[in-house]
Amino acid sequence: MTFRHLSLIINIKSTVISILAILSTIFCIKFNFIASFPLTLISTAIVFPIVFSIGGAYKRREAVLAKYGAIKGLGRAIYFCTRDWVPNLDQSSIEKLKELLGDLLKSFHIMFTKPAHEIRVNEKYIYKNFSNISVFIKEELREKGLSTGEVSRCNQFLSKMMVSFEDIKHIYQYRTPRSLRAFSKFFILILPPLYGPYFAKIALDCTDGLEYVMPILLSLILVSLDNIQNHLENPFDQHGEDDVKINAEAYVENLV
């Protein structure tokens, strides 16, 4: 594991909360404030909600990958129809379709990596690219001899691409429940410092120097789970290791 991968989980936030938990523990040890708090409170207030959010964010990412794969596959199907079904089609038409498909994926990349408030503007460019492919099917396929049934099939491929795009757009717009995430974030901030009396109590059974291991570990575990959820929440922001990569150039190069 590289330091870059580690920094995605352990960051300034986890360091600050760990320091607060340590200071709270020092204060409680010094003034003999001890208590036996139940650890089930942590699992109820933080672990369960955040694990639920991570599961939801992971399912959203998997759905995006499935829809994105469908768009690429359907685009390749239109390309094969153009290359193999149209009699005496010149190479310029094939290159034109490659360019259109590349432009479509580039517009995807722009839309999903830009802020959400720009979605309406960027969506227009995507549908303009869909329209260009529709015109291509009409002018380059139907008018050059492709049978009506085969043209209809190409249009079905295009319509399925648009449906998949709409599914991805809605996943991009609507995240996992914000109230649930706010709930878990609130308790991540306050519980490690508030558990100072509990850490002070268990410190009585620890060798000198080890009494701060528990507050550090608890803080790192809780904040790291929150960081994982944050990285999975938006699979398009290109900040995390698990983000969806939209590579239009590689897609076009593989159209042979």
C-alpha cells in the first residue's frame, strides 16, 4: 500500500479527532474522571449508519459501472452495424462514427466531473451528441442501403444508450441519504472526545505509554470509515481509487 492510498483513509480530519480524543483522555486521567461507557453506543450511533451508507454508495457505483458498460457496448454494436452491414460503405463514414462516439464519451466525462449545478448545461451537449448519432444512422446507414429492420435495430441501440445515460444521471444527482450521513458525521466528531472517561478507566490496566492507543485506534477507525464512504459517494470526482474512469480516447482506439 502506497502513502497515497493511505492518505485517502487517514487525513487531517482523522488526525484532529485523534488529538482531541487524546487530550480528553489526558484530562480525565489527570482529574480522575472515569466511567464505563458501553461500546454499543458507538456501534449504534456511528458504525451501523456509516456501514449502511458505504453499502448504499457501493451499490450506486456498481450500478454506474453496469450502465456505463452498457453504453459502451451499445455504441460498439452501432459501430459493428456500420462497418459490417452497410454495402459499399466508405471508410470516412466509419471514421465519422468513431468521432461521434468519442465526442459522446468526452461529453460524459465533462458532465460527470463538473459540479452538479452545471448539469443542465452539460446535459444539452450530451443530447446534442446523441442527436448527431441519430442523424448519422439516418444519413449514413438508411440512405446508403441498410435495411429498414437493421436501421430500426440501430435506433433501438441508441435509445438504450440514452436510457442508461438517464440512469447514470440520476445516480449522479441523488446521493445516499444526507440526513443519515449528517447523523453519523456528528457522532464521529463528538464521541471520541466524550469517551475520555472510558479511556481513562481502561488506562488503569495499561502499561505507561499505551493508555493512548485505544483513543487513537477508535478515532482512526471511525473517521476512516467516514472517509471511505465519502470517496464512494461520488464515483465520478476522480479523487478516490474506486472512481469510474471515462476514457473516450481508449474507447475509440479499440474500435477496429
